[in-house]
Amino acid sequence: MPSKPAPIKKSPAKKAAEKAPAPAPEPEPAPVEAPPAEAPPAEAAAPAEEAPAAAPPAAEGDGAPVAPAQDAPAAPPVPTSAPLDVSVEDVNDSSLTIKWKTPETIGDSGLDGFTIEYCKDGTTDWVVAQEELTPVNRYCIKNLTAGDLLNVRVVAVNPGGRSEPATLAAPVPIREVVDRPKIKMPRNLRVRVVRQVGEQINLVIPFLGKPKPVVSWLKDGQPLDTKRVNIRNSDKDSIMFIRTSQRDDSGVYEMSVKVESFEDKAPITIQIVELPGPPTGVKLVDSWGFNAALEWTPPKDNGNTEITGYTVQKADRKTGEWFTVLDHYHRLTATVSDLIMGNSYSFRVFAENKVGTSERCAVTKAVATIQKTGINYKPPEYPEHDFSEAPKFTTSLSDRAATVGYTTKLLCSVRGSPKPKIEWLKNQMVIGDDPKFRKLSNQGICSLEIRKPCSFDGGIYTCRAKNAQGEATVSCKLEVKQIIISEKGK
């Protein structure tokens, strides 16, 4: 595109600019390389090093107002910067729609609007597309001729004059596009693709467009490293393949499909994650009683994903075995309790993320020793209970009838404290060590066994229990019967 634009005919847009309300007539800065006879309004303002007084008067056919011959104000209005990112939004065989972004620098004088100009490729005959300034960042140029190849530029206008023009990167052919490019991004790729280090990445992204779109890829705004990433394109889709993913493969990948001046872009965020590193340091802050206080700092390497927690373990220095005391812990300080008196402990901390727990850990240099404390135990004093009790028979003797020659037994039960002494009497006479009688006393059960009694062994039997508290007696009658055999029986 030539650097020296040719003059253009007066347009209704210039008339609208003249009618626009302003505190003073809009001055026209001197063009960069314009002939003295003509000053095209479509060209940008003159550089700052050229004095405004050197600007020649406007030609008769030019619609731009001429600055009045008077002293310039102390702070004259300054033109805005050029519009940004001029691009094609739509095109067919009779119209062209373009869009752009507002200039980065507008100034205190504000922005009156934009003017759109176009010319055929290879010429410098710029034509103003609209009658009045447009305040929006989009404009449709109508009544175009099919087959033309047009250059288009956008100029911002304010009381300070026209800005530098922003021109389309390439001329646009005026013709109907059969099928505009469109990327059909799969749903699972619209948010974030997360893979672990070493896993394979194979993404298939379909697209539409006729004639066959031109597919290109960028990573973080830069061309792809073909040694790491393989791209295979067909008429319907594009495949991105990484055999063994690494942390460096993380980033924002941008796929674009282009058909002539139409283009569609889609970003894909890939995150390659792995196990985190250990916490950068853990130290024993304090120990008291049966407790130990710890604190640590997050790991330098989080595995390219957020840290989800920490695992805290303790080990008795005697055994050296590690036991987990806190799991999935989210804070950077912790208190470990229920430690054993007299033991010494070491502690270590692992970091966790969505992949898992770090392979290495941070171990405390200091050792927590749980001191023994002296305890003087004085058992409570209880008054002694007096369990002394005089003998008392809980089961009395019962009258019995025995048969001559058949052993019989007398039973009773007694209690008392201290244990009472048991004596047996027959007809108020103490039974001594007669082998005919067998005396037993066990757990308060007293028995007198009479072996093969005869008729002389009948009488009144008495059991007497005595201790320091007193005595008690029980008695019964024993009758020994003789079996009489009749003469007939003999």
C-alpha cells in the first residue's frame, strides 16, 4: 500500500464533521507528504516535529475546515490514537462488514466517531463509506461490486482531528463465501485438559469450512515446537498428538481455521501435572505436657496444580516406626497430642495434590521429648469396717429317723465372723474323737455322719458354733429303728 495517499472527493461525512458542535472550528493538521495544492482529509495528522503554521490552505474541493488565523490555545485538542484490531466480520458479493476496537488513547477532548474508507487494491483512490461519523465499532459497507479486491481503513475523529488510520492486514475479495470456517470444539475440551506427566495426549477437533480451511496452531502466542507436538490436518478435523507429555507442554494452545478473510479461533488449555515436592521446611515450635506444636511452609514445586493438603506423621525414637496423625490437613500449623511420657518423637510432613502424596517429605531437626513428671500418690484412707458377727445358723437341723445298720447324716449351715468353732453334742454330751462319728465343716456347711447306727445311737443331737462374739446352737432328734422280721418271713 503506498505511503502517499491520493486526494479523495468531498464526501457527506466531511459535511457532518463541519456541523458537529465544537467550541472552535476543527483544525486540520498538515499532511505528511501532501502537495501544496491539496490536503486530503483521509490522511493522518502531521508528525509533531512539523509546525502547524506550515500547513498549506485546503483545496477548494476539500470539505475539511481550515484552522482560523489566530493564536493557538494554550492546550489544543490532541487527536486520538489509531483504532485497534480491524478485522472482517462478514462479506458477500455486495457488502463488507468490518469491526474494530476503540483506540487505546482518546484524550480529554473525547471521541466524535469513526470514519471508514476503502479503495481498490493497487490504487490510492480512497472513498469514504458513510455520510456521517459512526459511534459504534462496527460498520457494513454496502453496494460493492462483486470481484473487487478492497483495502479498508478506519480513522478515529475528535476535536483534535483525525487519528492515524488503522488498515486491514490484507485486501478483501468481494464475493460470497460458500461455507465460513467454524471450529466445533468438543465439550470435554472447553474447560481444561488435565494430564499427568508421561501420559499421552491425543485431541481431535472437528471444524467446518469451504473451500478447505487453512489450519494453524499456536502455543502461548508462539508457533508450536514440531519436535514435541504433532499436528495432522484433514478436511474435517485437526489432530494434536503428544506421545509423552511433560510439564513444559502445559499452556494455552490456540487453533485457528481460515477461509480467505474469515477466521475462527478456539483456545485449548492443557495442564500437565505430577506429584508435588516436599514442604520446604518443617520445625518443632514448642512441646508441653503431652503435646508438640509444628509449623511448615508450602513446597516450592506444587506439581503444576494446587496443593490440596498435608500428611503429618510421628515416630518414636525408640522404635523408629512412623504413624500418621493428620491426613488431608489443610493448614500450615498443627498440634500433635496424646504423646507418651518419657518418649522422644520426630515428625515429618508430606504435601498432597490431586495426583497424590509427595514422594519425599520434610523432617523436623529437633526432637520433642515428653518429660516425666513426679507423682506423689497418697491412697485415700478408709475407716475399717467391722465385719465381726456372732454365729448364726442359717439352716437348722431337722429331726431324722434312721434304720439300724444304715449310715445317716445330719446337716446345718452357720455364719459368723471370725469363723466360728463347731462342736457336736449327743444328749448334751460333747462327741469326741469317736470313729463312729465323722464331723465336717466347709464354707459354713456343717455335717455329722453317723456310721451304721444301732438302736443306742438315737437321741438328741446338738450343733454348737462359738467365736469371740458369742455362740449359737441348733438341735434335732434322731430315732434309730429296728427292722422286725415276722415268723412267716423267717
